[in-house]
Amino acid sequence: MHASQAGQDSGLHNIFGPAADTGAIPLTVIRRRAKRQLSRFDKFAREQLAEIGIAIPPAISLISCPECDLTIDNRHPQLDTLLRWIEGNTLLAKNFKEVEVLFEMVRAAELPGQTFPLSSCFHIGLTSAGPVAYFEEHICSPTGLA
């Protein structure tokens, strides 16, 4: 095995655990990891939101698009406070991106060979029923609200 391949396998092993006998990582393992990371993000975000006095409901829709930074994608009564919370919050952005990358891996594995539109954005909704994550074609405006 080539040294760089061994390093990649080790990195994937650290994230997803041991590969199947075929050397592939089962989609169920990637899905499980993505859901677990989404739950961690939800807990992290709710703790930070509680610190600044924001409760759910109403739901909060976070969005990340290729052409704009992480922002809010819904009308919320405390939108200004939410936008200040996001601004410069590198830990929030990092945790969001970790979830996004895992869901991107799931999407790519479910739809092999498909090219996704450049306007495809990733959403995490923080709702009273729990978090939801999905991709949607979207055009970002400066505040994220289209």
C-alpha cells in the first residue's frame, strides 16, 4: 500500500471506524456519523443560543451556500441577535461545516456520478422537534434571506 493511501485509510478509519472487507466504508456508517454530528451541532447551538436568550420555537434555519457565508435563512423575531451570534463565531462555523461535509458525503454516495448545482446550499434547521439537515438550490442575498 502506498504511504499516502495508508494515511488516507487511517484518517477515514479514525472518522468512520474500520472499513468493510471490501475496503469500502458502508453508507450506513457515514449516515450514522452524519446524524450523530448533527445531534452534537444541535446541542452545541442550543447551548449557545440559551446563553444569548434565544429559545426554540420559533425554528432557526441556518444556511451555507458556496457564494455566501453562514447565515440565517428565515424571518425570526430575533434575527438581528442571531446574525450577531453568527458573526465571527468560528466555533459555530466549524461545527456547521463538519455536519455539512458529512451530509455531502452521504449525498455523493447516494447519487454517484451526479453533478450538483453550484447554487446548492446546505441547511440546518433547529426546530422544537429536533434538528433537520438538507440541501436545496438557493440564491443567497447579503443577509441570507432570499
